[in-house]
Amino acid sequence: MSRTMTLCNLALICLAGSALAKPEERNPLADKSVPELASILSQSKDEALRLNASKALRAKMPQKSVRLRRGQKTPAYPKADADLVKALLRGLHDTSSGVRYECRKGLGCGGETALSGLLAEMASKEADARSYAADALGDMGTYPDAAGLPLDKALPALQKALSDKDYRVRVSAAMALSKIGARSAPALPQLIRLLDDEKWAVADAAVRAVGQADPSGVKSVPALVRVLDNKKHDLREFACNELKAMGAKAKAAIPALIKLLDADRESWYAGKGAADALMAMVSYDKRKIKDDPAADVRAGVISAIAQSVNNQAAPFVKLDRLQALFIPGNVACPMGEEVLPALPHALELLEKWMKKPPWGDPRGKLAAFLARVGGHAPEQVVPVVTRLLDDPEIKKDEKGTKLLQDLLKKLEAK
């Protein structure tokens, strides 16, 4: 079966599935008032009825989005109704986890009206209530109006929760602080200590929070570098992701990340995360940054990733390392001859992909990479491109032929 026919069949299956899918049923309690819903939530023994009541209450809260449209100013969300907030706070103690979750999500949209009640719940004797309250406080930090909320008032309670005997509360507190961002800086020492927590989920949440609490990288980068030696490979991956987000501010982590490229045999994800983090540190958007922030370290980083392409045995890992070198057109990342060790594998992929494009057709990104680096070794690249253009099988592919022709022109121009 041809690739085109396969895609058509998949499209038909998706259309058939969407046609058969039932529309979401309307909540039967949607038109009930807040007092009526609060009464159902507190008195009904029917879990399904309480769940619908909690969903209806959540729907009555200010509906917020975590993303603003381009050019949109921070919206002034309407103030949450106090009685509505009280009903949702009581719902945090419901026996149903589904009800507690709906109430927690609703309270996260409650803003300053819900703040004092959530802080009171942080002292609850019930671990679930403490955990959900911390989650809701963290939710507040994700919305565009968070800068105008006095979330600093929540820091003492969240810091105390970082030492809670129930690990779920520690996780929720750390995640909440990560969402609150730089204002959680007072909790940084505690968060760093939690990187060694015996519970994996707690250490994971702490990894995510440390970088957010110290975006400058002064204290967070050394702490995250230490995680790169952790025996739990998922933590290594998450640390790489946080370092990547910090970009050039995390340059101090480069030696440890280079080591991780080939030393981490237990986790493909950690090695991939290291390669991606390294490229984030030596690349920059030339539209926003004038001075090159990584001129002193770029050649060494590119060389290490290029060498790692050759060092990998598994084809999908070789591809992963190579793709780390594929950067968008608006990103500045000069590459000299230090990138050439990756060239043979790139040419090998070009031949393979031109005859059988993989899913998503990444040939354009590969061609862009070869256009960037091919000028350093035209004697290797030009003959391959010329030969592929003469291949009768490839000539049938108009898109592929055009791509090769454009690549050849760029190479000859250099």
C-alpha cells in the first residue's frame, strides 16, 4: 500500500470515529444556583450527583486561560463569588477524589477571594486537603493575573508543606512553588534539599521548582548539575529540561551535560535532554539578542554533539543527536568545521529519506542543516546531492527534487 493511500485510510478512520463520537452531555445541574449546588455537595450521598455539583460550581468561577493572545493585555478577571469559594473549599474534604479535583481546579481560579481559605486548608489535619490546597495555590500562579495577586502570602505555608510528613503534600507544595516562579526564591534552600528526597515524585517536583525559584542560575544551576549524577535517570532528564529552559544562563552546566551525552547508557531520554540543553545554551534568537552569549563555548559544544552522533550504536539515538543540531532559521548558531563528524550520518539519512520520507517528512530540516554545514566540506556534500538529483526514482518526487535543487544552489553559492 502506498504512503498516500495509507494516509487517506487513516484520515477516513479518524473521520468515522469523530462522526460516531457522542457529544459531551450537558451537566444536568448547570442551571442550579450556588446555594443549591452547595447543598447538594455537602448533603447528597450520591457521588455522581456531588461530582456534577462540583463541576457546575467550578464552571461558575471566572474562566481563565494560561495563554494570552498576541498583543493582549493582562485581563482583569472578575472577582470570584465568596459563597462559591466557600462551597468549593468544603468540597476539598469530599470522599470522592473526582469531586476534590474539580473543587481544587475551581479554587485555582478564585484569586484573592480564595487565598485566605486555601491558606487555612494548608493547616488541615487531612493530607488530601493540604495537598489539593497547595495545588490550587500553584494553579493561581499559572494565570496571567498572577503578578497582581499577593501570592507572597502563600510562601510561608508552602515552605512549611515542603517538610510535610505526607510525600503527596511535599510534591504539591514544590509544584506550586514552581508555578509561582521567581517569587518562590525564599524557598530555594529547602527546594535544593528536596532534590535528595527519598521519594522520586518529590525530587522530581523539586527539580522543576529549583530553576523557577532562581532563574538567574547562580544557585540553581550548581544544584541541577548535581542531579545529573543521580541514579534515577528520569531526574537526570528533568534536570536537563530545566537547564535547557535557562539557556545561556546555565552555561556552567556545559561540562556535565557533555559528559552525559555518552555516559548515560541507561536513559535515551537523559542523553537527548543533554543534547537539547546544550544547543539551547549556544543558540539565540538573533531578532532579540544582539551580542552572542555563547561565542566562547559554542565550538566545544557543537564538537561534542557531532562526535556523539558517531559514538552512538543505536540508529534512533544517532538520529536524536543529529536532530539536536537542526535549529530554526531565526536562530543564530554559527557552526564551523567542528560539526563535520556529524556530516556522514546526515548524508546517509539524506539518501535514505529522499527515497522513503519518514512520517512528518523532516527532509526540509535535514536539508537546512546540510546547507549550513555543507560549505565546510562541499566535496562530500555536492556529489551526493548531484547523484540523488539524477536518480530516476527521486525525479518522480517533485517536492524532493525541488528540495535538492535548492540545496545544491545554496552549496554552490558558498
